[in-house]
Amino acid sequence: MALTTEILGFPRHLSQHVGGFVIARGRLDELVPIENAAMPERTVIQWDKDDLDALGLLKVDVLGLGMLSAIRRAFELINRFGGTPRGDINLATVPSEDQAVYDMICRADTVGVFQIESRAQMSMLPRLRPRNFYDLVIEVAIVRPGPIQGEMVHPYLRRRNGEAAVDYPSKEVESVLSRTLGVPIFQEQVMQLAIVAAGFSPGEADGLRRAMAAWKRKGGLEPFQQKLIDGMRGRGYTESFANQIFNQILGFGEYGFPECVVGDTRVIDADTGRWVTIEDVFRGKASLENTLACDPELKLRSRKVLRVIQSGIKPVWRMRTALGHEICATAEHPFMTLSGWRNLEGLRVGDHVATARSMPVAGSDIYWDRVISIEPVGDKETYDLKIEGDHNFVANHFVVHNSHSASFALLVYISAWIKHYEPAAFCAALINSQPMGFYAPAQLVRDARAHGVEVRPVAVDTSAWDCTLERCEDGRPALRLGLRMVKRLSEEGAKRLVAARAVRPFTGLEDLAERASLDRRDLEALAAGDALAGLAGHRYRAYWQVSGIERPLPLLSAEMAVPEGIPLLRAPREGHDIVADYGSLGLSLRRHPLALLRERLEARGIVPTEALWDLPTGRRVTTAGLVITRQRPGSASGVTFVTMEDETGHVNLIVWRRIAEEQRAALLESRLLEVRGLVQREGDVLHVIAQRLTDLSALLGELVIESRDFR
């Protein structure tokens, strides 16, 4: 018992940052303990990030976002196909604030879209109804454990929808919370409230931020709680308001998006060499297509300016350097230093930051300038730039970085724009970037077809390794599934196949096997994926021909081979083809599996998904579908969220903790799940509250359906 008490609060397992690494001048194992990771040739430092920070070790975290790769691949597909009516497309040329894109987002038509494709986000979108870029910033930030556990989501939605009044206990609080309708959504707003409403100094507010990040593991918020409550009461705020703010701080201890942007600064127009202010660019008084950014070799290069964003009035600090440079920025804004990117709040007098050695020469090196003072200068209007490629820019000679939540919102908008206007390229790019996101290729393809995309099967006479675009008769792009979809097909074999086909088309399976040097395993994989249809006919004939292919003997040429007759094999039934498609490709372009079972499902009283929308809230219903995702987020108090699909659409289930515990086997093991429950509908958001779960997987026979589960 004593030992158990001692280990309370210790980590239960080790995890690693997928893109984090530590750099040292000498041998790293002489500085920190290192152990082997599960992946071969990978190692893990046994200390956590806070320990490394306390010792001043150089730690770099690379944010590896699969959506960045998917967007790049989508642009390549679009431009290779012929571009858009405006020409080739890239991050800088995507039209901004397109209302048709926002209409799609408001409908929660966001399968595959970065950050807003989860069940929680899809439920939020029709309620929040984002109509501009800053709405997306809030959307990304609000569906987080911090705002959810701090009970900020529903008050914000009620105020946004006009169901509750927007009021503030003082002008000071209004200056902090006006842009989020009186509800603190960003971590930085909580820090500002501590300053303006409770009398915290900037240093104490920074201490509060650090305590917020660590209190779940170490505690330490108690001193701030009393000071916060006493400070607010002493300034005329009610104790209930003070306790409300503190409870919201506890929520941010889980995770809150800090909003960190630069305000009141000048940047270089890389095309003319002129200095322009960010505000003038935002107001349209000055143009700025390209500015200067620092590349990995510490050279200043011209980079596209993607967006100029106004982020509201915030407290800022002025930093001065030995060379006479100065800049005003929020505490969270990152600056380039000798030890990597560090927020302004983490800098001290004597530290060195990157400034431009000479301006506006784009090829000049940076200079490590010494900080001589950092002082608060009150509240100012703040802005940020979104920069292509390096994601940093030179402001008042300093090398600074983009803000985090706004950068995420930019990827939300860009990916939504591609989905709306180029759905074939969007789907192809997502599949080519797997594994990523909430949805498997089967759901991505189904969604693309629902948006009018013609999807063509894997075929050895046309498919590349990746999914590609082909031209339809009307000129629109069709999606050709790539050889990467075929399970057990080696990438090396597929690339040899594509190279041989480029020389001349294949005349038959023997020609394919010989010129692409495919072994029996690769040939059988292609037959299983129905990729040989153009050369051999249906699956059974392809299997038969593959089984008879032998490598030619050295003394005999392919021309001397004796042709053999092809047996009259019956084509597979549709159900067999669908099972084989899922087994080999993970999806089928034939009918949905439940379309074949619909009569049996109707006999059980099961209602198709599309019919649920016609039922009133509270109606008891029985429905069923293939389980495609399960989620049990830590902020949901044990609730499990399940997404199912049938041939008519998909439906989201809410499974309360008691139901989940009592019917655990059906919940976790079902491929085909029957649900009896209550319809819950609020506007354009529909759920079924589960009361009884039944595993109907036996009806699927050998059909293998893999769900994506998130815990």
C-alpha cells in the first residue's frame, strides 16, 4: 500500500513526440538517459519536455501534419490536370473568404477536411456556422478540452446565436473578451483577465500560464486561485464571476490554444524593398504579395504572403536590442533564438535573437542581436501574417513566427476549398497521404462519389502507384484508384509494372508477368484486387490464369509458349465480389454491403439512415450500420461516440457510460451494429442516443470492415 501511494501521479506509460528531437554539442548519452524505442533504430530520452527546458537543452519539435502533404499533393494533381480557371493553384492563390466554401462548412460537409472532420467538430459546425476566417480560428480553438471542460462552449454558442445577452462586468473585461462575445476561449485571454481584472503583474500572469499547463500533473494552482478571487473581489467583481473564471482556468489546464500574434510592426515588401506596416496592408493602404523569411540555412528569402489577419486588442511587450531594434508583440509570439523558437515571455535580458544583418538584401545572413530590455506597454491592436513555406517573416528586423491557432485555421480553409472545388483531387490526395485523419479510404471514396466524382477501379493497364486524375468526356476529372490500394502488392513490383507499361501496353498476363518481373505473390494480389480485369476478365478467370503462369525456361522464348484454353468459369456473384473488394482494397465501387442486406434488415424493423432525418426528436428508433469510427475522448466523462454508415448515409451515436459498460462486447467488437435508441435532433445536427446495442456482424459473413477507433 505504501508503494502504491508513492507512485500515484507518476506516468503510467512512456510516449514520444513523433517529431521531437534534442541537439547537443557532444555525445547526447553523456547528458541525458536514453533508451531504445519500439521502432527499430529509434531512441527515446527518458526525461520529459519540462525537464529538458529546465536544464536549457536545445529541443526542437516538428509539427508533422499529414494535411500539409495532402494539400501539396492535391495542388500537384490539380495543376498537372490543367489547373483552375485562374491558372495553377498554390497556397498563395487560393481565393480567400469564399462564401460557397463557408456554406459547405456550415452544413458539416467536411469529411476529410483538416481539424473539422471529427464527430465533435461536425456537430459544432451547424451551430457555430463559421462565416469568415476568424470564425474558423474560434472553431478550431473551441472544440478542445480546455473550453469544453471550462464550460465555455454552450455560453459562446448561445450568445453567438442571439439566445443570450452579451454583457461584461466592466470595460476592462470587455476589452479582453469582446472578440469572443464575453467568453474566454483562448488561453491568452485568461492571462489578460488575470491582469486587468485581478491585478496580476505580467510576470504573475506568466506564472499562472505555466501553472495552468502543469497543474494536472503537479498541482500548484492554489496560490493563484486565492489571489485571483481576492483580486477580482477587491476590484468590484462578484465572487461567482471570479470562481467562474477560475473553473475555466482549470479547463485550460487540459489544453487550450494560445493565440500569439504580432501587432504594430513593419515588414518588407520583397518586390519593391519598401517597408510597409501590417495594419496598412490589412486596411488595403499598401500591397504585400511577398516578404522576407529566414530559410533553414539562415538566409533571407522572398516568400509569398498568404493572409493578413487582425486578432484584436491585446497586452503587448516592447523588446529592444543592442543594435537599436525594437518590436511590440504579445507574450506568446515566437522569436528565433540560438536555442530555437522561443516565445517572448521566455526571453530575458542578455538573450540573443535573430535580426536581419542588412535590409532589404534577400540573400543576407541574420545577426544574433542581444536583448537589452523587455517591458509592458499596454494594450494594442494585433495582427499576424500567414507565410508560405518557412512560416516565419522578418518584422522590424526580427525573425518571428506565425501564430498557431490561426495557422491551423488556414489549413482548415485551404483543405475545405479544395474539397469544394476539386473533390476528385482532394480525395486522391488524402488516399495518397494515408494513414491520416478520421476516415478510411472507403469513406473518403464514398464521400467523393456523393459529390459527383467518377471513381474508376484499380487497373494494371492504367493505374499508377498513387491515385491519379483522368479526364471524363465532359472534361471533368475522374479519380483513378492507384496500385497502392492493392493489399500484399509490393511497391517495387508495382513500379516495375508502371515502367514496363510505359514502354508498350501489355498484351496479356504472361507479358505482364515477364516484362514487370512479377512473382506469384504480386500476381495473386493483383488478381484479388480485380486489377487484371482488362487483361483476364473477372476475378475467377484472373485467378485461373495467374495460377498457370510459369517463368519461361532459358531455352524457350515467350513466343514459343503453347497457348492454353481458358475454362468457362462463372463470374463471381456480387456479394462475393464485394467481400473480395474489401478484403483486397478496403473498399468496393460496387453497391454498399448493406444494400444487399436491406430486406433482412427491414424485417428486423431497422430504419435506413436517411429516414432518421424525418423523425421527430425523442422518437424511439431501431437503426443499424457498419461501424466506421469509435471515439471516447477524455473530456467526455466516459461517453463513447460511434459513427455508423449504410448505403444511404452515416449517423452518429451517443453511448452513455452505463450502456457502454453493460454492453461492452457489442460496442467494441461489432462490425455491423444494430442500435435501439432515441432520435436527438437540434437544427442540422442529428444523433441517436443508444439504449440497446446488438452485434449483427454474422450477417456480413466473411466481409472484413475495419473501423478507426480513437481513445
